[in-house]
Amino acid sequence: MKNLLFIFFTLFILLPMNVNAQKLVVGFIYVGPIGDIGWSYTHEMARLELVKKYKDEIDAIYVENAKVADIGKVCENLIKQGAKIIFATSADFFDGVIEMAKKYPEIPFYVGGLAEKDVPNLNKRPKNVTFYLGKLEQAIYLTGIMAGEMTKTKTVGYLASKPIIEVIIHVNAFAKGVWSVDPKIKILVEWTGQWYMPERDIALAKKLVKNGADIFFIGTDSTAAVDVATENKVSAIGQYSDVSRFLAESVLVSAAFNWITIYDQEIKNYKKNISPSEAHPLGYIFPGFENGTVYLSKVNNLVPTELKKKIEKLKIEVETGKIVIFDCPLFNDKGQAVECHNGKFLSEKELFSMDYGIKGLDINLPKK
């Protein structure tokens, strides 16, 4: 009997331990196709990097082209597959995620982006819901400076997607950058009303060019408008990912995201049993240049060397806070002073309420 116990104990010691064999399942929900080279693509690249880093520890599953009306079902399916954390990467998913978070209080849910209706709910959200976005306006501001320095027609354009707060902030940041160079430059804004609709992007990009824009910012999830720039021998500025890697000829630079910084930290927090509400008591994550969540891509050789150096210097000043994009006093497109509590610059709370264009900008917001 003792010999049998000895043999059993020896085998127990020698056999591989399986206590931690069960992987953490993380679910990702994308609003568009992962091949859009835009918003969903950047999240997918971060997911793949997570898988590479934690290959023996996590399974990162995803759903692309998720419909807003189906978000509850999508979450349920991910949970059935074992998901313990869910990243819903679009502000469009807010309502559905909130309902799921109430039903599954033990699961951390993250909503990527910030819509107008979300702002009043930052403090009312379930504690297991966290918003996350990045200060892309930092990079977009610098691209505005580049556009302002390089336009020959003194007219630039902005191809915008949906008129939510996050996008409005970006349009205003671009305008601030352009007008820091020359306040007389004309800025045209066109709204597609969709995140990903290539045919509409093309039509509105053509309209921008027809109306005189020789440089335009592509603020949608599609890169289709780059072809318009190439065909018309004008320049484009990309968004979300490094568009120039794929379409370098006409793209001066891209204001881009690297979401791995956020995803990696949230995985680490989960493993340490640090809840999202403990890590982010304000209910949101909002990094910028400082940790690499936001960055400027490699600059096209069409951009003069001196301008490249200027942008590099200004990037440091934006990152360190020496340059504040939305300083005060700030006036809206109706000429009214915007509330600014500390008198120096907009707080994040005030920034998250930016549903207006800045003074002088015909932001051309679609009627609700």
C-alpha cells in the first residue's frame, strides 16, 4: 500500500500542473470590418498583439460588423463562449452594453468612444462599465498645423463621420491647428453620417476638392477618399491607423491609435483583481501622447524637412502640456463664451460636452 501511495505521489509531482491551464477569455466587438484600415482595424491589431503577448494565458475572441440592435445578443454569445471581459469598441454600443452590464455585474464591460448621450451617464453608469478613448485631438491638432503650412489654395477640408462629441472635438482640434498658422484659411467640413461607407466618402471628398480643398483630413473608417486625393493630385491626412503604410502616395501623415496600451493594462488589472471602478473612479480612460496610445505616423517626404522638425517640436510641447489645444477664453460658433471653470483651458468634463464648433468654423453639423 505504501508503495502504491509513493508511486501515486511521485506521478502527481512529475505530471504537468493544470491549475492555471484555463485561459482568460476576452471578447471584442467591432462596429465595422477588421479590414477597414481604420477604427476597427486598429482595435484588431491590438487584439492580435494581446494574443501574441499572452498566447498561453488568454483567448481573445471577436465579432466584426456588429449591429447596434444586436449588441445584447452579441454580448450573450461572447459570454456563453466564456468571456470574462468585454471590449465593445464603439460608442454606438452604449445602450446595449449598459443593459448587459446590469445583467452581468461580475463582468467588466468597456465602451470605446464617447457619444453626446453618454456624457450625462458617466456617473450614472453601472460600476462595471468603463468608457475608453484617446486624446486623438492632440495628433489631429498637429496635422492641422501641417495642413495650414502646406495648403496652396488656402482652403482645406475635413471629411467627418458621425456628429458625436468625440468627432466634433477632432474637427475643432484640426481647425485650431490650421488657424494657428493662418486664421484666414478656409476650412470646409462635410459629414458622411456613417463610420464606414466608402462610396459616400468618395462623393464628399470629391465635393471638398471641387470646392477648393487641396488638403483634406479623412475622419472616417474608410480609406476610399485617398483615391480621390491621388486622382486629383491633392493631399490627404489619415486617421486611426498609419494609412501611409498602405497608401503612401497622397497621405501626408496619419493621426493614429495604438490601443494595446489600454488593453494590456486592463488585462493586468483584471489579473491583479483590480476592478475598473477602482482603477478608473471617474468612469473613463483617456490617455494621449504620453503613453503611446495616440501617435503621429511617419511623415511623407512631401512634407518639407523644416516643417517636420516644427511638428516634432510642437508634439513635445503638446505632450508636456506647454501647448493646450482648447485654451480659454474659447468661443463657440455662435460667438458665445464657452464655460471654462479654471479660466485657463477646458477641463475633461467640459471637453466631453463639446457639441459645438469653435468660433469662425462653419462646422456644418447635420440636423437631428
